[in-house]
Amino acid sequence: PSLPTVYDLRGRPIHLDKGLKLVVFFYTKCAGCSLIVSALKNISGLEVVMVAPSTLDDETSLSAYARGVNASGWAWVLDGSRGLIDTFNVTAFPTLVLLNNGRVEFIGVGAAEEAGWLAESVLWRLEQLAGLLRDPAVGAALIGVALLLLSRRLEREV
């Protein structure tokens, strides 16, 4: 497709037909999109262009989100005319498009791509929690907190 020049929230032009770029179609309230954003912060060597449709976000929400995720160096674009969304026929969020000098190298659509990663991440966190609970000191501390809360509750009922 013919790629338009787009402008980020600061008014800087983003030339999608030059260099290696990862264009991420997302919106700020999308849970699957947030997972992608977290994972992308660990990737270097390519320019990340975050594109939100103006039907789901505005400049204020997009700016606040960009500040909140603290991903410096990324371009944040509000697709007001849906030009990019229509160009890449985006129908689900997140959609990731890898461009190499304007040529599409990869398209990943929807949250299904990260479902395996999400499951592994949850299992890893549960394993960490289980490890903590096996530690006698942590177990004793948790029992102590539970007994304290129970005694305070019983005091209020009396």
C-alpha cells in the first residue's frame, strides 16, 4: 500500500516508508494492547509507532497514556482520519505491522498472538508466589497478619 506521512502528537512527521518500523494499532483501554506495550519496551533496534484511532481515544487520553508507560523515543499518533487503520485494514486491536522501508514484513492481529506469552507470564508469577509461600518466615508473617486482622474484626464485633 501507499503509505502516508503521519504526524505524532508533537506534530513531527513520521515517514513510514523509511527504515525499520513497528506500527502498533491499539487504544488506551485495551487490555491486550497494554500487554503488548509492556513487552515492546524490552525491544530495541526499531522505531515504534503507536497508532490509536480517534474514535476510541483523543489527544488527552493518548498523551496521558504515553506519559504513563514511559516509553521514550516512541512516536504516538492519533489516527483522526482513520487513514492508517484503513490502509492496513485493521479490524482488531492490537494489530502489529512491521515495515521495512515501507514494505510489510509481518502483520500480527489481535490478542491471540500474546495468549501464550500471557499464560507463561501468569504461571511464572504464580510460581514466584508459591516459592514465597514455601518460605517459613513468609508463612509465619502471613499467619501473623491474618490473626491480627481477625482479632481487630472480633474487637469491632464485641
